Amino acid sequence: MHTKEKILIHKGIDMVKRGMYEKALEYYDRALEINPNSSDALNNKGVALYRLDRVDEALDCYSRALEIDPDNLDAMRNMAFVHRALGDLEKALELYETVIDRGGDAYDLEAKATVLVALGRFQEAIECIGRAYEMTPDPRFEVEMAAIIGKVQAMEDLAQEGNGSEQSEG
């Protein structure tokens, strides 16, 4: 990566952190003028576009970043996040699984678990959070596991109540 390209990308990242997304886009576009095949510039441009609610353009940037560098896990994570936000849970799950297979971390397992919960696949979600905790014993994973287990228990209790009222009516 050229030094000027790297500087422009970092300036763009700084602008995103400040909430100055249009200015960030200027920096990323300048970096892409230097190197049109900069997977990092495309990925970060996607982040700024997403924050500007330009979702299709963001997804296009992530796709282009992955075409250039199929191992850009950040672009894959960002694409998964956008699909999750759009409610395309199966696509998000597929992307998170790829990230994990390619060396993702405990927080990728946590993201996958979130999608699994949304899909109603609670046992798999619990297993994901358990694996995440084994990798990185972050207390928030314990809290999330307890929340998922609590949700499953509440659903079972509700089902039993429903069965009980049906039996008493018969």
C-alpha cells in the first residue's frame, strides 16, 4: 500500500469516527484514485456509505473489496452486518460462517449467535456463545447466554401454559 493511500484511508477513518461521512468519502475516493484496487479503501468507503443510509452503494463497495481480496474479513463482516440489518438473515449467517471458517474471532461467533436467535435456532446460538466464551472469556458472553436460555425457558413455559389451558377446556 502506498504511503499516501494509507494516510488518506486513515484520515477517512478519522472522519467516520467524527460522524463526518461525506468528508470521509472524499478521502476514500482520493485513495481509490491512487489505487483503484484498494480493498481497504473500498471497505471503509462502504462503512461511510452505510452510515449515510446509502445501503446499496455500501454493499457494492463491500462486494468490490471482496472481489479484490476475498480474505478481507472486515469487508465480509460489514457485508454480513448490513444483510442482518436488512433482515436477510440467511445471507448474514452464510457470511458470518465464512468469516469464522477463515479465522474469525469470538465476536464473530457472537454475531452469528445473534442471527441464529433471530432465526429461532436457539440451541445453535447457545453453542456459538459457548464457543465465543471459550475463545475469549468476556463476561458479556455469559450475559448473552443467560438471556438466550431465559428466552427459551420463557417460550417453553408459554407453550406449557397453552397446553394446560387446552387440556382444561377439553
